Amino acid sequence: MQSAVNKKLSLSGWLDALKLMRIPFSVFLMPVFWFALINIKVDVSKAMLCFIAIHLFLYPASNGYNSYFDRDEQSIGGLKNPPKVTRELWYLILVFDFLSILAASFVNPLFALMIFIYLIISKAYSYDKIRLKKFPVIGALTVVVFQGFWIYIAVQAGCSTSGIFYTQNLLTGMVSSLFLLGSYPMTQIYQHDEDRKHGDRSLSLMLGVNGTFLFTSVVFLLASIFLIVLFLMQQHFSFALVYLIALLPVNVYFVKWYLDFRKGKSVITFRRTMTLNAMSSLLLSSAFIVIDFMSR
């Protein structure tokens, strides 16, 4: 891999490397963090450190590592025109790996261990000798389990001042993975040609464009039903209402996009995908933040 990488360090190389870390893309993964805070008593200072470790360092390190091995020439999540991979990216990945574990170590040993394990798994997902992402089911399950349930429990292990290992909380954590299982194929829907080029058989590629829309709608519906049932079991009717209101614009956009596709319009694009991701992430995060305040 090194032979294909520019070996001369330069300012432009560092700037390109920083772009490939895709730090703003971490916004799309924020809902799990806010979701994890609903059922627990929070140590605010530790919650801030957890957020920094995960969203400022952990996710960008994984993004950069993925870009290092993919060397995408077409649009990727968060970047319409990704720059070429340079040697600087490898060093930046190592720095962000270290900083994520360092920040996590100031929280507690269990949180630091879970962050370290996540880093290892994320590398197995992209590393060319293992490359879990080339297997549609295994790759998808790796992402949804570790970006969902694993991060959910890690956040709680890091910043909770109350118990977290009880049935209802664990079920709620599993719902976070179910949400990701629904949304994950939609992040791949415009990348089918690029995935074929790399020999990666993504879940979206396996399902096809129409199948991806249908799969997402069914899984997201199931996740929503399970979450609402859990809220109602706790007699949190207002939580369910906040969630449903927040998701209304997302559902309208999704249905409109699907209908445009069925009409034969050229709508399977990077812009459409990023718009859906941004809408769902920001609205879900907002809903969970509101619910967090309501639960105190």
C-alpha cells in the first residue's frame, strides 16, 4: 500500500489528510450518544470527555483508516470530492487513535478498554487483509453492533452514576443497533459502482437500490415500534410524541425520494444521501436531547 502513497510530507498533504478524517461526519453518528443518556444519571464532566473521545477522535480515526485503504476517487460520506491519500494520513490516524484512548483513559478504565476494542474492530472492517466490509452481512452487523449497542453501552459505562446492566436498558441499547441497521444501507446506496471497483459487496449493493429503500423502511419501522413500546412501558408518553414529531420530516423526505426514484428520475446521488443523513441525524439528536432534559 505504501508504494501508492506520496512519501513527501507537506502542508497540503496534512490538510488533505485532515479532510479525509471527516470530523464533521461524526455529526451523523451523534444520535447514539444522546440516546445513551436517556436512561441514566449523568456525570456531566465525564460525558463531555466521552463525547470528545468518541466524536472528535475515535470516529475520525476510523474514517481516516477506511479512506487510507479504500483510496476512493468518488464521493464518500461527508466528502463530495475526496482528496488523494498521502503519507500524512497514516500519521494522523495514529495520532487520533492515541488521543481517543488518552481521552477515554481520563474517564475510566472500562470506557478506555471499550474504545480500544472499537478501534481494533474498525480496523478489521477496513484492513485489506481482513476487510470485513467486503462481506455484506458480516460487514453490516459489525457496523451496527459497534456503532450502535457497543457505543451506547460504552457511553453509559463512561458517564453514568447509576447502574446500566438491566434488561430494559440493554433492550434500548439493542434498538440503537436496529436503527443503524435501517440507516446503514442508505449511506451506501449511491456507492455501488465504487464498491464494485473495490470488490466490496456492500449490503446496499446486495439488496439493490429498490431493495435498499424497502429494507430501510421496514427495519426503521420496526426500530420505531420497539422504541415507542419501550417508552410506553415506562409511561413516557411525551417521549414517544417528541420522537414521532422529530421523525416526521425525515419520513416525508424519504418517501418523496423513493417516489422520485420509482418515477425513473436520476436521484440516487451523493447530495440526496447526505441530505437524508443530515436530516435524520440532526432531528434524532435534537429529539433525544429534548428527551434527556425531560427525563431529569
